[in-house]
Amino acid sequence: MIYIKSPEEIRKIRAACAVVRDTLLHVGKNIRAGMTTQEVDALVHDYIVASGATPSSLGYYGFPGSACISVNEVVVHGIPSERPLRDGDIVSVDVTAEKDGYNGDACRTFCIGNVSPERRKLVKVTEECFFEGIKGLQAGTPLYDIGYRVQRHAESNGLGVVRAFVGHGIGRDMHEDPSVPNYGKKGTGMRLKAGMTICIEPMITQGDYRVKTLSDGWTTVTQDGSAAAHYENTVLITEDGVEILTL
């Protein structure tokens, strides 16, 4: 079911998104080589709680962290651990916060120290894919136009587009309808409506797009071991455009 948000609901989602935005800015200022992913998770947890919100990921279907922290070949759902970040790593930090019963969600991929030009390009193009995806977006736009634009930009840069995981609606629940793929045929899919809040989140790989989930049931890696990057924002669809709530 698609939920069209009321002005009051949008106000609450906007407040949750502000917490997510500020949390990721805080992480960006502090993340560095030598930190463990568990220490990064503590940064996220403490900042969200100090902001009067709750980390939505903590305990979600048993997930043990306050953020998904995915390093190098890990695409999504990396579990925080004692693994130290090393010079040259790229690390995606996916944060969801709940405030007053509503959620905000965003992800950034950070470069740690001296990252190779190839990986820097991957991170840059993944972010560009998001902004390509929202071009022309407004009420009435076919849903799969988003994925069409993301896929076209990624593949034109020689990169892969993950199919197994997609963006989603968001509101009272972290994951709501509709699913928002990062691939698709232009002009197809449901027509977006003003008042919808959705998460657009390109997950892009240096190599093959296929992924596999490890035995812990969460950590998802590229099948070929290539690096992956992830960039996400929560957006509000309006009559004549889109508002990015987590920037």
C-alpha cells in the first residue's frame, strides 16, 4: 500500500531526516583509519540518541548495530565489528533514525585515507547516480524513470548496478511500498504522487552486479569481490519537483 503523507507527517519525517543528516555529517568529521566499524557504530548511536531519536536499525529483525557499516566489497548490511578501517578503504555508513514515530534514512560512502583513483571514481559516480535519478522527478513521473537514469549513468561509466536490493518508501515504517529499483525501463511503473516519501539509494559496483549474503544472514558482498559504493537520501515528492530531506 502506498502512503501519501499529511503535512503533519511530513513535518515529523523531516525532523527524523534532519537527525540522519546531522549524524552522517558527524561521522564524516570523525571517521578515520584505525577506528573499528564498531567505534563508527558508537558514533552513530550516541549522536542519534543525543538528538532525541532512536536508531531504527538496532534490533530490526535482530540486526545488532545502530548502522549498517559496509567496507569495500560489502554492498549493504555490514555488521559493526572489531574490524579496523585501513588506509585505502571505502566504507558505506547507512543510518536510519526514528523520531516521534517516523523515520529518516540516508547513506554515504566515505573514503579512508589514500583511496585509489578507481575507488574514488566509484564513490563519485554512485553519488552522481542519485542526482541523475531525481532529474525531472515530480508528481506524475513514472517510478522506473528513477532506475532508468541511475542505470544509464552507472553503466555508461563502466560500473555495475545491484539488482538484489532496492530503494523503498519510508514513514512510520523504515521500509514501505513502493520498491524503488536502481534499474528499469523509462516510462514504466506507477506514477508518483505528491506527498510520497521514498528512499532512492544507488548501490553500484566496480565489477559484476551480482551479490551474495554471507552465513551471518546480513552481510552482503559482491560475488566477484569488487568494491561497492552506496549513496542514499530520503526525498519528498511534490507537485512540481522533489525535496531532498536528508541534505
